Amino acid sequence: MNFCRCKLGFTYWSLTSFHKYKVKNAVQYINNFEQAVAQEAEERGVSGVVCGHIHWAEITKINGIAFYNCGDWVESCTALVEHPIGEIEM
């Protein structure tokens, strides 16, 4: 690829670096979103939040706030289930 870029008068370009940068930015964006949601939940006095379609399914705590993410059920076939007693699981 860089041979062709050079022949066309373009400078060296790293596909690997480009993808690392994009992935790093996406992960940081998701982390910032989760932190903001947890902070808002804390300010509103709730004990947890349910989100969906963000990256991967997980049940975790963020700053003491229960964070339930059902993931992407279309591609990952993940979902959350709430039992009658209020327990949530993947």
C-alpha cells in the first residue's frame, strides 16, 4: 500500500496506527459515556442504570452505581433478564 502511495506522491501512512488510534478513541468515548451515566445516576439518587447497544454486554459497578449493559442483541445475541425478585442477569 505504501509503495503505491509513494508512487502517487503521498507520504508514508500506517494502517495499524490508524486503527489503533480509532479503537483507542472509541474505547475512550464509551468509557466517558459510562462515567457520565454513572455520575448522573448518582446525582439523581438511583442505585443503577440499564443501557443497551454499547460495545459488549456486562454487569458491573461504576463508582458504586450498578451498570447493566445488554450489549448488542442483534450481533452478539446478548440480553438482560430481570427476575420477579428484581435480580438482573445476562
